[in-house]
Amino acid sequence: MNKFFLTVHILAAILCVGPVTVAASMFPPIARRMLQSDAPDAGGLDVLHRITRVYAWASLAVPVFGFAVAGGMHVMDEAWLIVSIVLTLAAALVLAFLVVPAQSAVLAAAGQSAEVRSGVLSKAKLLSMTSGIFGLLWLVVLVLMVVKPGHTRG
């Protein structure tokens, strides 16, 4: 059963976390161009925002099956896993409280005047940083899952 849980855990990470990370990282540069445009079109941004939101919820399968795998492997007390759990929670919080709300604010400004759009431009620039932090957190979790520093059990 553990192999099944591990397979679903890895598959969910690839199919759910991957698209969220890509969509979140693609959003800021397109948002900056849209906010500086004379004729803003938020169509592509709307799709990226929807991908971010929907796949964020689907990504909840990753820690659910991850806990099942860790329980089956009896590694819940190992430092690499505890750090991975904390970083996964941090990534979820960055996504939920920084990335998604900033994307919503940018989309809300799409139909507004040039003055309003220019005011939101700083939020779009900050979104580049928060999206990068989100991706970096997942990269560190991936490395910890593969390398398992200090791992003592087979």
C-alpha cells in the first residue's frame, strides 16, 4: 500500500504543484505588461489566476498522501521530514495569503483607469518576489524529499 501512496504523492506533486508554480511565476510579467498597456486585456491573466486557485486546492493531495507515506515508512520524527512539512505549510501560506490575493487585485485593476492600474503596478512587482519565494520553497522541499539529509531508516 505504501508504494501506491508514494506513487500518488509524487504524481500529485508533479500534476498539481507544478502547474501552480508555473502559473504563479508566469502571472507577474504578464500582469506588468497588461497594467502598463493602453488597452489592457486580462484574458490570459484570468486563466493563470484560475489555474493557480484550482490547482492550489488539488495540491492538498500532496501532503495528504505524503503523511500516509511517511507514516508507512515510520519517518515522522526525522528532521528532513519535519522541515519539509514546515516549508510546505509556509509555501501554502505564501500562496493563499500573498500570491492569490495579489493576483486578484491585479485582475480587479484590469478594467480600471490608467491611473488605478499604475497604482497596482507595485503590487505586480511584489508578486514576482512572492511567486519566486513560493517556487523556492517547493524547490527546497523537493531537495529534502530526494536527499533526505540525516535519514536513518531504509
